[in-house]
Amino acid sequence: MEDNQGERWLYSEVLRSRGHHVIATADAESAWTSFVVTPFPLVVLDLVLPSADGLDLCRRIRAHALGADPVILVVTGKRDPNVIQESLDAGADDYLAKPLDLALLNLRLAVAEREVILKRERRTDQDRVTAQAEETRALLANLDEVIFSLDPRSNSLMRVSPAAGRIVGRSSTELLADKSLWRTLLYPHEVEVREQELTAGVNRTIVHRWQIRLPTGDSRWVEVAVKGARDEAGKLVRVDGVLSDVTEAQRSQDELAARNQELMTLYRISEVTLTATSTERAYEEILEELSKATGFSIAAILRFDAEHDRLVLTAGWGMPAGMARVDMPVHDSLAGVVVRTGQPVAEFNAGACQQMANDLLQGLGIQTYLAFPMVVSQEVVGALIFAHTDAMEPDRRLVRWAGSLANGVAQFIDRVAAQEALRDSEQGYRRLAEELQQANQELERFAYSVSHDLRAPLRTMQGFAHALIQNFGDRLPGEARDYAQRIIASGQQSEILIRDLLAYSRLSFEGLELQPVALAKVVAAAREQLEGDLREAHADIAVEGELPQVLGQTTTLVQVVANLISNAIKFVPVGGHPRIRLRAEEGDRWVRLWVQDNGIGIPPGQEDRIFRVFERLAEVGARPGTGIGLAIVRRGMERMGGRAGVETTEGGGSSFWLDIPRVEGAPRSAWLRKKS
Ligand code: ADP
């Protein structure tokens, strides 16, 4: 802009020669219009213009640079320093004094051009920074988390992202302005202990979770992760934090913990039902568990007495000792509604409830009252009550859970009733068995004493029969002597019978002490006892292989073995000679002793019968005996913890066996093992 045409031409030419595109104007107004259309980067301006003050144009351009921020070079004829200062104040970058020196003009233009380039570069940088800042702002605004920084020296909030408004319900401006507010919401004092870890130089992220209350009254769980930023010397200069809304996560965590707690309670209740020493104790422990788990100070089980239409207190927890009432009418009572309808009742303002007047808990100042039906086989058998003197907030989850607990308790009560019935009948059976055993023992003792007492008159009778024959034998008719002989023979027979019976019943109640016994010695003693019989019958008796040690009582064992050998001698076909073989087999728990003969054998199906008292088979014919020998064998073995039995031997004869307990820890004979 230059009003002087000559000078305008000069400037234009010089500028063009420097490669610029030039817009030349003669007055300020057209200059401003041109600038508004094309904001040029370099303005050469004559200070004294005809229509307007050059300084004014200068200011306008500066004020409305339209992003161009041009370099302004003022040309003035006045050399007054005040005027120069004024133009610089108005926004000029440089000045040139008239008259113009071409070389100086070129130099000044070169400086101005460099300035234009610098300005452009600065502008680009600035644009980039602005764009970045804008991106960061958009990012922070978009994030769900609140990002913030604290100044550890002044203990103040330096920055906080706009998400704060959404999560903690306060704008960043509010938080930045209020020291205590940001403290409570973003980083409360309780966390300061951990904050000290930051100052102590611990270089890791510290996470903390807490609950905040929003201005709306709602509460929310937030989690903050903070980390210290340090300078090169390691000094803490800033604390950066991210705060996120973890309400959902916390809720599911709480839900999970609650479910776990519910399961634990159910588990403990089932444990109690299995381990409690008595039903009363079990009820008490169950109610204690329920009270602990639900937070209700009172828990009670009420049984429904249908006959009298009343609810009777079965067990209570947290109730004052010696309660005035232990039952109440179903009608008019709150718990009665449960029994009548089969639906739970929840009263969170029980103090004002009419029906509490009739309740067992009346007078205890109950505010919260929950009652659940206890159902067994689709029938309401009672109610489970939870009560508290405080008003509690209605909690649907608690109500649902307590309801399921009520069912668990009902099942338990049902089971207890069944168990009690079973226990009663079991006890009955046991008592009966004991009575039976006692009666048996008494009978056996009676038989024993009768048998014992019979011996004396029998002997007297025999003695007199002998005396009759000895003293008057020659004077007696033959028939009378024969009678006397028969009395003696029957007497002998009776005596044998009594002896055997006594031996048998003694076995039933005499104490037996078991000791390691050499089986070989037992067999030898039995053979010695029967030496006469063996010789008389021309018996061939042999022991095959070794006989090990066993656990038993010597006398009883000798008697048992002797009875078997005696039978083997006795039950041979008429005119035959007995051939008896004894051998042992060793098993894990038993030593089996076999006594085999070549006798008349046992008909199939009779193997068990012959071991009973007085049982003799038809095959025995006139062979002597009482039918007690094998009964002694079986009972003797049983008393020693063993067994006895018989098998038919191939090719005739019988094989009796005895299973006698092994001596624990005794080595097993290699020979015997091979044989078995
Ligand atoms: P007893 O020998 O006094 O008849 P036991 O109780 O010893 O009474 O035997 C009962 C019955 O078993 C015998 O009467 C006989 O019928 C049968 N019995 C026992 N041992 C043998 C045997 N070794 N061979 C065949 N039958 C036998």
C-alpha cells in the first residue's frame, strides 16, 4: 500500500524481482478488502495514507489476521522514534525510513521473507500441536475411564479427564476446584498408606477399589490404578491414575461370594445333620448357622400341629431363655399365614403389624420378620422364621435363599423323624436278640445243672443194680438178673449221654483262651485217648506230611479231633477195617485239617444235619452213640473262631475238615503250600 504511484511501482517491481506475486493498492480500504480476499503473508505499508491512518490498518490486520499472521513492514517518512514505536505497538514487525535506498529495501525484504518462512513453520507446528491436543481431548472424552494426575508436592489434582462427570458424577472443573471433593472421589485418604509406597519409591502400579456415593444418591464401585512418575533423580514428581467403574464386576463378585456363602451354609447344615450328637443339638446348630449366614438375630423352627390348629416352637436361636409361650394359634398369627397359604411372608415393618400381637415373638421388638413354609411331600409341616429387631432393607435374594433353606431344613426334619423311627425299631430288635440270648444261656445253664444233678441218682441206681447182682445174683431167677443187667447197661448209656451233654453245654459258656498250639501234639493226644479203640478195630491211621502250629485251645482241639477219629473208627462197613488219613493245608487265615476215612460215608444233603445235637442217620444201625459228638465238633470250632464241615470222599468214605485260625505272622511251610 502506497499512495505515491512512483513508489508503489518501485516496491512492486522490487518484490516481483524477488519472485513474489504482488497486489498493489493505493489506499487502506482497498488494501483491507484485498487482504480479506487473499490474506497475504507480507505487507509493505506506507504509514501516511490518504483515507485512513496506516497505523489503524496495521491494527486491523493484526486483530483479524484470518490465520495469516503476515509480516508487516512499515515505510515512513517521519524519523520520529515515537512514530516508529507507535507503529511497532500497532503490530508492525519492522520499519523502513524514506527516502528509500534500494539495497537497504532488498535487505529488509530478505529479512522479512525469512520471518515469513519462520512464521509459517511456527504455524504448522502450532497446528500440529493443536490437532494433537484435540485428538487427546477427544480420546479422553470418549474413554470410559477417568484419567487424572496428582501433584505429590502440593497434594492437589493437576488434571482430570471429562469422563469424571459420567463416573463420579462431578465435572472436572468441580473436582479441580475442590480439594476435599476430589480426595473423596478419586483418591481417598484410606489409600494414603499405599500412597506412601509411591513416595517410598516403589515403582509399580497400585490398585485400590472402593465404593462412592453419587450426587443422585446411587452408589458405585470404582477402581483406581495409580503409578508414580519420577524425574531423572528418581524423585516423585507426579502421580498418574486411571479410575474405572467396576460396579458390574463388583456386583458379580458379590453375587459369587454370596452364592459361595449359601453353599457353605448348606454344606455346614448337612454336616451338622450328620454329626450332631442329638436332634436338639442339630436343630440348635442349624439355626445358629442360618442366623450367622443371613444376619438375622433370631431364627426359629415351628411345627404345625394340625390337630389343635397351632404352631409349636420346635427350636429357636437368639430367643430369650424361658419364653412365655411355646405355641400359638395358626389363625391370627403371621407365621400362620405361611401354613395356611404355603406362601412365604415378609414383613419389613413388623412393629406396626397387627398380626404380631398374637405371635410368639411378640414383645421382643421385632421389626423385620420373614416366615417360610417347610414342605415335606407337598404338605406344609411347619414354618421357618427369621426375625430381627432392626428394620432391614427388603432383599429379594435373601428372601429367595432363606426360602430354599427352609426346604432344606424341612427335609432334614423329615429325615430325623424317619431315623428316629428306624432307631426305635432297631433298638427293639437288639433288645429282643439280647433277651433271646439271655434266655438261651439260662436254658443251657439249666440243662447243665439238671444233667449234672442227674448223675448222682443214676450212679446210685447203677450201684444198687450191681449190688443186686453181686449179693443176690445166685438167688435171682434168670429173668430178674437179665433185668438188672439191662438197668446197668441203660445206666451206662445214660451216663455217656450225660457226659456228652455236659461237655457240649460247658463249651457254650466256658471261657476259651486261644494260644499257639502244635497241631501234631493235638493229633498225638487224640490218638492216645483212643488207643484202645484203634487197636480193637485194627485201624490203620496215618498222618501225611507236616502239621503246623495253629491258634486254639488244646483241650477243646483234642476233643474235637478225637471225636472225628472216633467216628471214623465207628462208621466202617460191618466187618471192614478203618483206614484213617490226617493231613493239613495252609491258607491265608486258616489251617485246614482233613480227617478222611473209608467208612459208610454221608448221604448227600445230610452234611449239615449231622452237626446238630442228637442227629444220627439211619445208616448207623446198631452202632453206639449219642448224636452229640459232631455238635461238640462244630461248637468247639466256632468258639475258637474256626469252622467245621464234611465232604464225601471219592470212592466211598467221608472227609471231615476243620478250619483252625493260623498263628499270625507264623511262616508258612513250603511243603504244605505245595500240597494245597
Ligand atoms: P454219634 O457218633 O454219637 O452218632 P455224632 O454226632 O458223632 O454222633 O455223629 C452224628 C451222625 O453223623 C452219626 O450218627 C452218623 O450218622 C454220622 N457220622 C458221623 N461221623 C461219620 C463218619 N465218619 N462216617 C459216616 N457217618 C458219620
